[in-house]
Amino acid sequence: MELIRGAEQMHAAALQARSQGRRIGFVPTMGALHEGHLSLIRIARAQCNWVAVSIFVNPLQFGPNEDLARYPRTFERDCRLLEAEGVQVLFAPTVEEMYPAASKTIVEVQELSQRLCGASRPGHFRGVTTVVAKLFNIVRPEVAVFGQKDAAQVAVIRRMVGDLNFDVQIAVGPIVRDRDGLAMSSRNRYLDAAERKAASVLYRALLRAQQMADRGERSAAVLVEAARSVVAEEPSARLDYIEAVNPETLEPVHDVTGGTLLAIAAYFGATRLIDNVLLFAGNSRAGAG
């Protein structure tokens, strides 16, 4: 595996791979890799014969009181995992490389970026779309793979790709869960034992709503309230939101018949975690694990 720090060098490597007839797959990450990330890399490898992964803790998507400074960084371990997965290139730029002092441009998807996590974390999705647009221009992948756990992010990026005519296919990998249902996340490292146990309430809440939808319940309000009641059983959980929305527009829905994203965010101690399920008429999917 080749480690590249510079944007120009990364771009040149990708151009060379493409000139050799390689199909480029790309998985952008912030590091602290876990099985969820590795599952996305395997999707990229299944669709492409040249895979690049980026590790970049993007300051633009963190608010002033968020966890940028303490975000987990496990670079050497991440490199070993990527090599074991057969990744061709790791792109690991510095902040100065990605955002030179003279930079004045941001990329923002209006409206969608203010919904779900965008409402709770103003500016978050603006930071995501800015860095992903830059990464797409540097790597020029045919396929970029993201995780269903970040469903709102997927919706925002898909809109950006369509609006700005990026020539890239967005693939989405299912949620990977621990045995108790907790969605894998780099931020799970922050949780102490009691918080880790309490955090499993997120999946239980979503599963309750999923089961009700499978039995024929179509009212979004009823399903949201059912999930909310499960979270309320865990006193240490501080709920941010539970919402039923259109998976593409992130707009609230009243009836889940046409397909609905049921998304949740909550704090356990100082750690904010997110999760979701996709509900469909007669069928529900909660991600893999």
C-alpha cells in the first residue's frame, strides 16, 4: 500500500491508475477504523480493481464545542488494517494541504444540510460536502462508498453529486452492528462501560418501531413515539432527535408507506451517537450486523 500525503501526488496516482485501465473505488474516512469501515472497503474492492482510502479528520465539520481535538486517531493501526484489506493507496493529507490559507470556497447543499444532524450541528454538512467535493476532485473515483449509518450524510452527498454533475457513483454499505445491536462508530471508543451498555437502547428503540411497521403500522407519529418511549426507559440517554423522514429529501413524512428513514441521535455522557432504520411498506431493513 502506498501512503500519499500531497493532493497533487494523489491526483497523479489516480490518473496513472485510470490510464492503465483501472476502475477506481474510494472510501473517505476520518480514521479510527472499525469493521464498519472495512465493510465499505470490501464493497469498493468488489466493484473496482484499484481502491483508495482517505484518512482526514476534517475540522470544517466540527462545531466549536465538539470533539475535534479528542477525536480518536489510530493511524498506525489503521494502516495495518488497510494493508490487510488490499487497499492500493492511503491518502492522508494534513489540514494545511486540504485547506491552504488562501482558501475561500465552501460547498453547501441548501435545505438538506439543515435537517436531522444539520439542525443539531450547524455547519456540519457544509464541512462534509466541502471536503468530499475536494476529495472527489483529487481522487476522481468511479465509485465512492459511504455507510448507511450516516444516512443524512448520504442524502446530502447524493444531492451534491447530482447538482454539481460529479461523475461518480455513490454506493452505500449497510450498517454493521455489535452483538447487542449498537451501530459501530469510531465514537464508541469514548463510552465507558455503563454508557456502552446504555447506548444499546438506540437499536432497541428503532427495532420496536421496525417491528410495528412490519406488523402494518403506517403512522410516522406512532412509530416515532414508540421509539421515543423505549429511549425514555434508559435514564442516562439524552435524546437529541427521533424523526421519520424521506430518505432522499430528509423532509418529515406522515405515512411510512412510501419508504421512510427513521433516524435517531442521542447523547450518552458527552458522546453523541446516531443510528437509523429504513422502513418500507411490508418490509423493513435495519442494517447488517
